[in-house]
Amino acid sequence: MQPDAPQRPLPVTNEDTHAFWTGGERGELMIYRCENCRTYVHPPAPFCPECESRKVGPEPVSGKATVATFTVNHRQWLPGLPVPYVVALVELDEDPTVRLPTNIVGIDPEKVTIGMPVEVTFEQVEDLFLPMFQPRKD
Ligand code: ZN
């Protein structure tokens, strides 16, 4: 890593969250899903909150989502992380109740809107692939 590269706080991974933070290596956004009742389980947990099945595991989703809410951060919290940047919650197309906290990239922060269709892109930091979202190209 370059010494002056943006220093994002890195997530701590465990058995359940590992797939979410590393699926980007294959270009896949991995979301936990219950094999029994097909509910998406996010944040990842070792059992399904709907039916309590322990048959849960990561499955790739389309990576398409919609901006549910966002704020533009103008404050430089971290040396090297350029401001302004957009902190958002996005709803997955597969299930809008699954909301991911993320950053919106690839667009002027002032142009981000609620309801904007976005798609996943990944930023590699060390051995993790952080899911970010950018405006859809299609
Ligand atoms: Zn279930």
C-alpha cells in the first residue's frame, strides 16, 4: 500500500463476515441467506432471525441497489481520505429491507440523490475488498 493512500478503518472479519469482505476478489457481493426460508440475513449471523435455522451461508447477489439515505461528509476525519465523500445506506434490489452502510463513489457528491440506482464496485485494501456503490452504467 502506498504510504499516502487513503487510510480507511478496516473491518474486523470473522467466520460469518469473511465472505462479505472478500467476495469482491471475484467481483461478487456475498450476502448471507437462509437455506430454509430464503430470507437474506444481514449483517451476517450464524442463524436465521426468521426461522432460527442454522443453515445460513453466503450467496452472491446482483450488486444492484438503490440509495435509501445519505450524507455528504465534508470533514476530514482521516488523513489522506479526500473530502467531500458520501456516506450512504443502500437497499439491495433482491430485498430492500437489506440495507448496507457504504460509500457512493464515481460521482460528484452533490449529485447523489435518494432513490438513485447504484451498483457495487470494490475497493481493495490489503486482503479485503470493501463494497462501495457507484451509479449504474445500464
Ligand atoms: Zn430462515
